[in-house]
Amino acid sequence: MNYALFLIISGIFINNFILSQFLGICPFLGVSKKIETALGMGIAVIFVMGIASVVTYGLNLLLVIAGIEYLRTMVFILVIAALIQILEVVLKKFMPSLYSALGVYLPLITTNCAVLGVAIMNITSLAQQSVLYAFLNGVASGAGFTIAILLLAGIREKIETSDIPKPFQGFPITLITAAIMAMSFAAFASLMF
């Protein structure tokens, strides 16, 4: 139980893929203009990271048995791409407004290095653990992604109505905000227990 709690806290705060490891920056900066869109992207990433963690963990075992672990990255990317296609079909059918709001960023999850990063982290760090821990790490990492993108979206919505000096308006203030958020999350690294 303690290890599961450690995985959750680590995935959300300490090893946050966006703010600590700087993976998944493109959707982080691109989809964080509105809270609704950021929430949709976050939920999609949680789903993909959780399912991809389980599937890639199992596939890695097969690759090791077959002695072809050098194909790991390519196989993982194909699995993640297939999961995104499934998610895209489901969103288009059941949530068309979210599908159109995510736009080009939904296919970007396919190559989102955070999703691939959690899959590779699961097989390197959690190789001796169970698939349940891999799933838990994937979901917690996705939750960390979601928290970070929601925080930035909330701040960006407030900034839109603020009086920002002209040179800092738009993307520059977004980068400054993201940098301050990253420094805040860096403080969690000292809380290793």
C-alpha cells in the first residue's frame, strides 16, 4: 500500500511529466487556453496513459521472451497510435463538441512524448513490479499532466483579463507562468519519503 501511495504522489507531483521532466510540452501550451479544453485533454491523456501502460507492459514481456526488445519503442508508438484512434472514434461519436475543441491536439497525443515516456518508465522502473503498478503509475502520471494543464489554463484565463505589458502578452507570459509553475513543482522533489 505504501508503494502504491508513493507511485501516486510521485506521478502527480514529484515526477510530473510536464513540469519536472518537460515531456508533453506541445499540448500543454497549445490546449491550455480554456479550462474546458484542458480538462478534456487531461481526461484523454489519463485514459491513454493508463491503458497504454497496461498494454505496453504486457507487450514488453512478450518482446523480452522473443528476444526482440530492440523493437520496443516502435511497438509502443504503434500501440499508442491505435489507442488514440479508438479514443478519436469514441469522442467523435459520443462527445463531438470535445472532439472539435481538441482539434489537432488529439492526434498529437499519438506522438506525445509523455505517453511514450510513461510506457518506457514503467518497463524500466517497474519491471520487477506488477502490471497493476504500471497502470497506477500511468493513471497517476496522467493525473499529474491534467493538474498541470488545468492550473495553466486557469492562470491563462485570468491573465487574459489582466493588464500585461505589450512585450509579455500572449506566448511570453505563458512561458513565464509555466516556468514559475515548474519551479513550484520542483519543491516537491525534496519531499521524497
